[in-house]
Amino acid sequence: MIRLIDIKKLTDSFQPGLGEAIGRVASSGYFIRGRELEGFEHAYASFIGTRFCVGVGNGFDALRLILRAWMVQEKIREGDEVIVPANTYIASILAVSENRLTPVFVEPDPDTYNIEASKIEASITSRTRAIMVVHLYGRNAMSSEIINVAERFGLLIVEDNAQAAGCRWMERRTGSVGHAAAHSFFPSKNLGALGDGGAITTSDAALAEMVRTLGNYGSHRKGVNDVQGLNSRLDEIQAAVLSLKLQRLDRDNARRREAAAFYLRNINNPMVALPRSPEPNANEHVWHLFVVRCKARDTLQRYLAENGVETLIHYPIPPHKQKAYADLKHASLEITEQIHREVLSLPLHPLIEEPDLRAITELVNKFGRNE
């Protein structure tokens, strides 16, 4: 079986350094908010290109803490609107509604799966306070048009960079372009921990301090609670693991791009729609997932499974059609719904080898054709 992503193989490739990092933490006897976290936060902020990084429990916490911090700072108030891409993982939407804010959906570009910048302005109202830009599947979603509309209407930009660690837009990395960004270190991500983990990056000192306070029970000094916070902290073991893996991230992302380029060059089945290739000199995607579209998606998935290829659907049900958002089920989001009916993720990870890529490509090209 060709795996979608072989996490064990990837984890083993970091040995013996991984074991040494964990052993170092275990020997230190210090497991929360210590030197490992401080070192990782400094390294990751430098990597992304921001002044600050705050480690938190997971990527969802990162998103909701950014929004909550802006609410404490009175930049956003309960009931205000946040523009979000209709085509995204539900965590992006949950972070908005969990803070009692209102998500306003904007349809994606069907070629990139990311928010269609030209459709944002029409969704702005007097209650709009922020735009959430999700770099879905590890593909840059930022554009000059988004920045310009945010500046004209005085809107905050929060980047959901959960799937795009190391991605670039122009001369900057995603996660440094907006006012703040959320990052996920779930094990399958491009920069994955050995469990849950997340971070917030920003160059806003006041925001960074507020996020750190909120994630530590609302306390910036032991025994003193300034605001009603929660417990969301990146632990020392995960910080040590991530510091090690960060050193190889650019190289691993380059391998992902090579694999994606192979698919883009060689898949030629007219039944299978490919993601649009990166625009020269405009962005540098990191291909967390390689997602194709096919009207006979379920049949294609069964065919590949029968021939030893593991695939996955990211994601089968759009957020507005989930039971959790039953009040939004009547929203008319035709492009999003079509995407969710057709998408299929093909195997892609830094250690995938060309014979596997070739075998997958040949199978995809044979699909639906009479031999």
C-alpha cells in the first residue's frame, strides 16, 4: 500500500536526534514554559519573519486566542463579523463562532481552493472587523488585493497558517503578512509535533503579550489573573521536537514541491482536474496536500484503493452543511459544495519516492479509459 503520508517513516528519519531531544527534556525535570519553548519560539519567529511567537496547545487554540485577544483589546466586539473562506476545515469557522463572532462566508477560486479575493469586498458590512485568510492545503492565499481591501476598510487580517508552515508570498513567509497568524503542529503537518501543538506569530508586542496571558489562565504573573483565560501552552517536549524538525523544514518542503511538480507534469486524465500551478515569482507553495478534483471522486478513490494507493477526502462536508452549523444549511455556496463533492488527496510527503509517484500517476491516467 502506498500511504497518503507515512508518519512513522518520517518520524524515524529524524532519529537519533529526536530521541536525544526528548531525553534532554526528560533529564531536565522541567516540562512547561522552560528553555526549550523559549528557544523554539525565538527560532520559529525568526523563520516566519515576525518579532514574536507564542507557543500554544494546538492550531485551533491559536486561532481562537488571536480573536479573543482582539476582543479583550476592544478591537472586535461580540457579534462582529469575520470574513472567512467557505471552503476550509471547520476549525477556522469554530474559532470565530466560539468567540461569539459571526462568520461571513466567501466562495473560493475553484482552481486554487482558496478564498476568491475579488469577492471579499461585496461581503463587507458595517460590522465587519477582520478577514481570515486560510492557506489551505499548504498553498498561499494571500494577495495584494486582500491587503488593499483590508487597508481601505480598516480590517484586521488573521492568517490561518495551519497547513502552510514555510510557505512564501512574494519575499515574505505566510504567517508574517497579516496582523497575526495561527499555526498548527499536528503530527501530519509539514512541521509536525509528536502530539498536539500550535503557535501564534505576530509583530504586535501588545497582542503577543495578551495571547500569552490568555493561554496561561489569564495570568502574566504567577497568582495574578488579569483576564479570564484558558490553559493552552506548548510543552517542553513538543518544543524540543519542533526545534529539531524546523532545521529540516525548508528541505522537506522542497521535496514536497518536487512531488507536486511531478503530478502536475504527468497527470493528464481529462476526468481529473489538477490544482493550478504556482504563479512564477509570486508564491512558493509547500503542498501540505495535493488535492485533485473528479466528478467520479468516490469511484476514483475505490479504484486507487483496490490498486494499493491510499487517498483521503479533505473534506467531505463543507462547514455550512455540518450539523454543528444547522442554522447556516440554507446558505447558497455552490462552488464550495462542488469542491467538497469532488476533491481527493493523493499521497504526498517529503519521503515519497519517484517509483511511487509514477505508479500513482499511471493509475490516475488509466482511470475511466478503455484499454
